[in-house]
Amino acid sequence: MNIKSYIAKVWLARGWILSLSLTLSLAPIDSLHAGESEFDLTFSGFGTLGVVHNSNDALKFHSELTVKPANNTYSFNADSLLGLQLNARLPKRFDAVAQVVIKDRISSEAIDSLELLFLRYRPSRHWALRVGRTSSDLYMLSEYRNVGYAYLWARPVTEFYELSTSIAKIDGVDVSYVANFGDGVWENKLAYGQSHSVLSANANQFEIDLNNVVVFTSIFTQAPWLFRLAITDAEVDEVDFVTQDLVEGLRALPSQLWPDAASISNVLDGPKKGIQYYALGLQYDSDRWVVQSEFSLTESDWGIVPPYYSGYLSVGYRFDNLTFYSVASYLNNLDDPISFKPPQLPVQLLSPEVVSQINGLYQGSQFAVNAVRGEQRSYSLGVRWDLYPNTSLKFQWDHTKVDMAGNVLWTKPNSMPQLQDEKINLFSLNFSFIFSL
């Protein structure tokens, strides 16, 4: 990790500790009165207690790539979490927000449990400026992805959200402008900063730092409709992954032994490579019907992150305090798997150890470049029961078909043989709640 990133993380950690003696509520502050009110604190929280049953022994379930895979057929860790939030209303149209979310993360660093920590200034009812750690705003659930009570399903749709939530938060600054447009409201936001994530994919843990993250979002709301656009560009800064050892090994090889080694190392090397993300969203929420759909496209210059597209369509029908819903979702790669040409080695001139090392670099590179591929689709049925105004109970069944060469959203136990195409049934029961003190 470079010095600049380290200083930024120390600053954030100190800010978190300070915020706990100051700061936060789930509802935003009314900008028309923020400049006139005295100092005020609100403490609130949310949580989910969930159990998931996985019918498949070959693949372990992740709710997110930042969360550990479920180790057992029944798991309480996959969806369960607790969130605590402080809001501080300050004079002169300022407010501050801090949010900590506790769940079974891959990372053991406390700083990675800090989802939000920002200072906001609202010079008028149209403009807002935030500085600190904010949500990346890539998708519809950006501001409440961890608040299970705030959305219909047992969890955010995995085919769409599991990869994109790898960049769930940004350390930086954003500015937004909101105005009336006809009979609706139009909000545009531009954000800039950096992001750090600790992930697990195909039983491999890795850390990735992104620099120069730029996010533009545009949201138009006119009841009962909501339309959403997000465009993101980022640059890989640092990567802590097994591919870095492969890159160093490939670059150390003389070109006479393996002429393709240099080009393969460039495909695997992450720093300075660009990643782009585009997303469209649509929501219709009126009386008994609630329909929501999102589609995304990810492009990348880095061979470890292949380009892919994902999306879902969710339809729900309310009946008193019950909402019945169905979801169809998918994740697919745009390109075919990458295949490197095997090295043609003069084995009679090389020792067995050197031949074995070069073949190991080839096999490791071939595996790494296709380890983060996703090819799957799911069909879900569920029911949400709103027990009280601040609690809900959800039951959901997911039937998922996973391609053997596209299981990035799952983890395969080391003892399992080579995978085939898999069919998986997940049964989830969640109790979600919110509270405010």
C-alpha cells in the first residue's frame, strides 16, 4: 500500500472514532431548515437475521464477494448483519453522517466496516456537497444496500449486485444538483475519489485499490416512475493477488525461452488498467404493483476482470401486509474464455526444474485469467410480510443454473473435483428491522 493510501486510511479511522462521539439517522436532513436549526444528534440502526439453506455441496454461497462464503448447508452468516448510524445536524447548512455495518466480512480491518463517514454542505435546496466516505451510487440500492427492510427481496439480486458492490463506497467528494423538471424531480451527481476492497473469488482472496474513480449518476422521478443512469470510470492502482507473483515470474523469463511471456504478463498486470461500468435502472411503484429492473455493462482493460453484462426484472404484488414477488436475473461474460498458447520449450536443453517452473507459470496464468468469469441465471419466488411498521419477514426460493466455467459468484471447496454445470436451490428466511432512538 502506498503512503498516500495509508495516510488516507489513518485519517478515516480517526474520523470514525471522532464521529462516534458526535454523529447520525436513516432519513436525510431537510436542507431548508438545516441552516436554521441548532446542533442535533440522531442515533438509528438496522439489521437482518437470516438463515440460508444451500442444496448444492459443490458450491458455497456468497451474498457478496466482500463476505465470507457460507461453510455449511445451513448458514446464518451469509445474510445476517447489524448497522449503526449517527446523524449530526450542524449550523450553517451542514450535517455529518457516519455508518458502521457489522457482518461476516473477508476483511478483518475495522476500517472496512465503516460504510459512510462524510460531511455534507447544502448551500441551497438544489445543491449538496459531500466530502468523506460515501456510497458509490452505482445502482438503485446504493444508499440502503445493507438495509434489508428497505427493499423487497431477501437480499440484493446477486447476479446484478454481487460484483458491482465490490466498489460499494468511495473516499472522496461528490456534488449533486436537484431541480424540478416538469411534474418530476431530476437529480444529477458527480463523484470523484478512490476505493479499497477486500474480496474473495473462487476461494482466492485479493485486495484491490482503485484510483481516479469518477461516477456520474442521473435520476429522474415522476410518481410512480423512476429512471436511473450511472456511468463509472476507474483506474486500478494496487492489487494484492496471486497474479502479481505470476507477473513477476513471467517478466523474469528470457524471451528466448517463452516469447509470449511478456504479453501474458501485461494481460495479468493490474496497475494502470482501466475499468468502466454503465448501468440503467427503471422502477414503477403504484398501489399494489411494484416493478423494478436494472441492466449493467462492465468493460475492462485488465485481463483478470473480463467484460460482462448483468440484469434482472423484479415484479411484486401487494396484498394487505403481504407482498408476493418474482425475479429473473442473469450474469454473462461478453467474450469467450481467454486461451494462451502453451510454451514450446527446448526440454533437451533445460533442467526438469526449469521446465516445471515455466509450465507452472503457464498453467497458473491460464487459470487466473479465467478465474473471475461469471455465467449464470436465476429465477426467484418470494413473499414479504410486513409484521410491524419497522419489521419484516421474508421467505425466498432461488433456482440458479451456473456454468462450470463461470462460477465467480461461488466458492468451490478444495476437496471437490472439477466442476460441471450446476443447478442450485437456495431457501432463505430473513427477519429485517430498523430502529431510531
